[in-house]
Amino acid sequence: MNTPTLNAGLTITAQSLGSSTFRRRFGLAYSYVSGAMYRGIASAPLVARMGKAGFMGFFGTGGCSVEEIGRAIDEIQSQLTKGEPFGMNLLASHGESSLELETVKLYLARGVRNVEAAAFTQATPSLVFYRVKGLRQDAQGRVVCDNRIMAKISRPEVAEVFMSPPPRPLVEQLLRDAMITPEQAAMAERVPLSHDICVEADSGGHTDGAIPTIVLPTLLRLRDRLVSRYGYEEPICMGQGGGIGTPEAAAAAFIMGADFILTGSINQCTVESGMSTDAKLLLQEMGVQDTDYAPAGDMFEMGAKVQVLKKGVFFPARANKLYALYTHYDSVDDIPEKVRKQLESSFFKKSLSQVWEDTKVYLRRKGQQATIDKAEAHPKQKLALIFRWYFAYSTRLAFAGTGEDRVNYQVHTGPALGAFNQWVKGTELESFSNRHADVIAMKLMTEAAEYLNRQYPRLAGQEGGQS
């Protein structure tokens, strides 16, 4: 007996990939999302263009003031006048919960219905407030979630927090503070904190270096257990981000059971991206081997890592050296004079004492005199703050893109962009000046579908399957 063709009578299309539930939930034509990238790299024009094309994009708010975020919302909403979907990032504000809450209140006031939660390790009052404030019941008594959170996670214990109902103590505190109604507090027990989870594998920027073929299946099983435990009326959709820069990578994610895919690094090197032209010229030449891991400036003392561009710059090597010096010495004065001069001439381009003065000016402007006082009393803390200055400096250089001190550019990116560059080499998309986020999305989804259609006969043991 001949084995039947796996896709007999069925053709996979770009529109059929992923979950129809996910597409209906957000009003999308495709199960494809462009993720937020900090400081508006995922810019308002990028987000608006994605929405018009049937995809969804999230604006990158990390490092932006509330005023800047408000202007971005205005720009996006002025372009998406037909109810097209869009979302805004909400970055965990470790030690600065007031900023988090202020941003959530802005989203509620401006009618932002989709939020991408990134870098959270636990539920926070602001996240729960955003979620529960959007709960209501329809005529049939079903809970309707007007405010949706897409959580970007890479660890099972964090995923479980988001796929469980909002923590009761936080809900009760919001109720006591009259920020939600008793009816909303009751409804919170019937829904997860997030109906949409993006499993983030090895990615540009902050990363746990997770392997998609390990972490996605693990978290899909966790999802099924939690849905069964809590009996949610609406399914939890789980997608994959990180490492997706080619049709084969997208196809693999959908084969493993992803309801949607999320891209990041490949959108950084597009016309709409908020990154500088000079940095984009570096990015369009990178290969899969041209990234490295460096300390994260915002979590320097913790040893957290970011993935960054290595080709053509010295930033990852220099950033790692700073962390090594921080772990070895207890104060600025302990650093040998020869090493100190090298730091001042090559890394900081000014004396370390001037860096500290600049840092104090910045902290005072943010109302953080207590941080200055603590650093003055604890030399190790002062050393960390001085070294952190380099990370802010290297980021500013990359965004300015003047070519000045290019070797110190800090550019967050992952090897997916290198794979993408190789894929489009020799085509019109080789130059970033021809790359548009929505065009890339359509090409990626279309060719992923075509790839799967070609592979099905081979998987069935029949002739005709080609790589």
C-alpha cells in the first residue's frame, strides 16, 4: 500500500501558518509579530507599516520618557485610522516602579489595547492593573479581556506566572486602592495574566541564550497543563521569537507548534528602523558568526548578558573587560594607573573623575541623590556607576551614527540577522535601503509556506521533496 501524501488536497499558505485563534484575537491576516526594540528602534513608522499590512508591531519604549512614548502613540494612531492592530512595549522597571505605573496609566488613557511585557521575572502591580482594568463580561457571562499582554519569556518559572491568574494579593491591593472594581477582581480569577506568550530563544539584546528546540516544546507542555488546571474559556497562544531570520527557521517554529512567530533583529536593519544609517551599514554586512555576548549596562552588577554586534567594533571585548575589572577591584582607586589611562583614552574618551561628575549630574536630574550618596559611601557601587556610563555612551554613539568613535558602538543584534543577510545576498534586499519590515515579513511567511509544501512529500517517504 502506498503511503498517502501528507498534504494531499491541502496547500499551506502564508495566511494559514500558525493559529487562527491568534489571528482573530488581534485582527491579523498573518500569525506574525515584529517585537519591540529599545529606544524606538522598533519605531512608530515601522509599527504603523506592519499594522497596515496585516501584521502587528510593538513600539520599543525602553529608554524612552513617558512624553516620548505618548508622542509615539499619537503618531501610530494617526496612521492606523481603520482599527489596524498595534502594540506598545512595557519594559520591567527594576527599582523604578513609578515609571512602570505611569506608563500603564498612559496606555489606559490612550486606549492602547496590546502590550508586550519584556524583562519581567514576576507579576507587578502595574502589569496586573493593566490586565484587570480591561476585564468585563459579555451578555453570555463570559469574561472579555480588552487589555492584552504578550509576555516575552524564556524561563519556565516566569512563563508559569504569566499563564496563571493574576496573583490574588496584587488584585486585592488594587481593589483596596479603588483602582479596579469588585467585579473585575472576581473576573481576574478566571483568566491568565497573559493569553499570549512569546518564547524567546537566543536573541539580540538581553538574552538567556535559550535553544528554541528545547525551550518551546517544554513550555508548550507547561501551557497545556496550566490550561487544564485552570479551565480557561479562551486558549493561551504561544509563539516563538529569537533566531528567526530565514524561511526554514520560521517553518521550524510552526512545525514545533508555535501559534505565531516574532522577529526582532532582522527588523533593525530596515528603512523604518530607528537605528542610525551608519549602524545599519555595519549590520547589513554581518554574518551568523559576527555577534558576541557582553554585560548588560542596565544590570551590570548582576552579570546579565546582552547579545551584540562584534564585527567592526570593539564594544563586546571592552565591555567584558570592564566587568572583569569590576569583579577584581573594589574601587576606582584600586585600578592600576596604566589600566586607568587605557580606559580613559580608549573607552571613555575622558577621565574617570569627569565620568563620575557627569554621572552625578544625570542622577540629580532624575531625582536620585540617594544613589549618589550611597555610591560616595560605598566605592564598589561608585565603580559600577562609572563603568555603567560606558554602556550609555556606546549606545548613544550607535544611535547618533556619525562615524565618530565607531569602534565603541553598542548595537544589540542576534545571529538571525546574519542568516537573513546570507539568504537575501544577491537580491534587491541585500541593501538595507530596500528593506521594509512588512515586505520582509511577507517574504518570510510566503517562503516558509512554500518550503513546507516542498518538504511534505519527502517527510512522507515519497520522491519530490527538496531542501
